Amino acid sequence: MTASKTQKLIQALPKVELHLHLEGAIPLNTLWQLVEKYGGTSELGDLAQLEQKFAYKDFAHFIDTWIWKNNFLREYEDFTLIAAAVAEDLTNQNVRYAEVFYSPGDFARHGLEVQELTAAIRRGLNTQPEITINLVADLIRDFGPEQGAIWLQAVSEVKELGVIGIGIGGSEQAFPPEPYAAVFETARNFGFKTSAHAGEAAGPESIWGAVKTLQVDRIGHGTRAIEDPSLVNWLQTQQIPIEACPISNLRTGVVPNLAAHPIRQFYAQNLLVSVNTDDPKMFNTSLEEEYLALMSTFGFQFPDIIRFSENAIQSAWCSADFQQKLMGELHNFVALAQTTESTSSNA
């Protein structure tokens, strides 16, 4: 199969994304509207300078840039705007299903309430009926478990808006997972699925804390599990899903180059690993770009990409019926692609 045919197949592939942050997926022209709205043009002269802002020395620099960007999200209507733009962008990429993180607590400083902010996001997402998007509330570990418990209670009151999970992102090194044990237990009692960013900016001990103490359903990133062979074996045995974000890890310096990312080892050892974009507009990536980069860097073939896609569907928190629908659509696509390739070869 030629490179151009492969790229066309990846473009048309029905995709599933499990680790994507709403605030990091804002199309740059939409973000520029907000920069203009709130007077940020004195710092940034044009869209090109905004693009240049998203280059990072390290993970801490990325977090600083994240906080800077969020200063341009101040009103409920801003969240409806960005949610609609993100949903449209994902639809254009043939993403059929996504579980999208959002961080409501980041915007308390603007006087925004968790419940109404969530409703504003849902209004935006609903403008694109071709894609199904569920929400995962990031409680932001930096604010501490007491504040996290307050936000969890607020999120539980709008669960019917498609909030299916709870996670913790933020400064992993400074704020280990263990203090959040009670919060995650409460989240499970509310009926939420759980995930934690772990093994990104901190080592294997962070992942152990997430799976043993928090008892999470999935691991966000999980990159540095590779430093502990016993952890890798445990993750394989337990089939704990890993939301890998290779290009994100490259951009923030978690790995020095893409070839150093452990996704090849994870795949070879049959870990339940999916491929995700994390903050695609801040890292200049997409799910298509992720897949193509993995193929060129590691020699993955199209059947391997299908397996990553199957892993994502298997790890998704949607209903079993919807999982079956997604899997059927994926397999129908593969069958059609194989038939087309066979016909082309025989012509």
C-alpha cells in the first residue's frame, strides 16, 4: 500500500479519542477571536504569533502557557463557542466518539459556576449531531482534594449533561495521587468512571498510586511505566487501559524524541493502549497525525492502527451497545478498505 493510500485510509478511518482536553483543542482561529475579545492583541500581534506561543521548554512551561490561555475564557458563552468549534473540528477529522476532559475549577476565578459552565459546553457540543461526545471533569490536583471534593459535588449535579467520568490533571510531581483517594471513592459512588494523569511528569510511583490507591479505571499517559518492568507486567495482566499521547509527550519533553516513546514496547507486550492527542491545537497534532507519525517512526502498519482503534473502543466509557456500534463501523470500514485494495490490485 502506497503512502498516499495509507494517508487517505487514515483520514477516512472512523476514529475514537479518549484523552483530549477541551481547552487544549480550541482551533486557533477560534482562540484568536477570544484573544481579540479580551484585549490580548497587545501581547500577540497576529495569529502567527499565537501559534508561536505554543512551543515549550519543558512540562512546567507548558502548564504556564495553559494557564495563560485560560485567561481568555471568561464567560459562559465563550465555552459554548469553543465547544462548538472543537466538536466541528473533530467531526471533520472523522472522529465518531470522544471523551473530552474539561477543567471547570480553572475558571472559578472568573466567577463561573461548575453547573452552568458544563451546560454551556454541552450547548456547544450539541451543535454537531454527527459526533457523540461525553465529558470527563478534571478536578485539577493542584487545588487539593478538599476543593476537588467540592467540584465533584457540583459536577454530580449535572451528570445528565453527559459527564461520565472524573480525572485529575495538573502538576503531577508536586501533587501525587494518594491524597485524592476519598474523592475518587466518592466519584465511584456517584457512578462516575475514573482516570488519572500519571507517569507523565512523574515516574512509575505515580502510576502505582493511581491504580492501587485511587483504583482508577484508566491511566492518562502512563509513559513512564516503562521504567518499572513489574508495573508493565501488572498493567498487562490487569488490562488497565492506557491513554497514550505520544506527540504531547514529545512536545513537553517527557521523551527526547518520538522514537524514545514506549508505545512500541507497550503494544508488543499487549497492554491495552490507545492513541490520543491530549491538547491537539497546543501541540500541533491530530489523531491522523499521531497515527502517521507512529507508522513512520516505529514501522506500525495499517492493521496495527486498527488494533489501536479497537483498544480505544474497548476502553471507552460509553454503553456496551454503543461500543458494539463503534466496533461494527470500524470493522465495516476495514472490510471495505480490503475489498477496494484487492479490486485495485487485480485491475
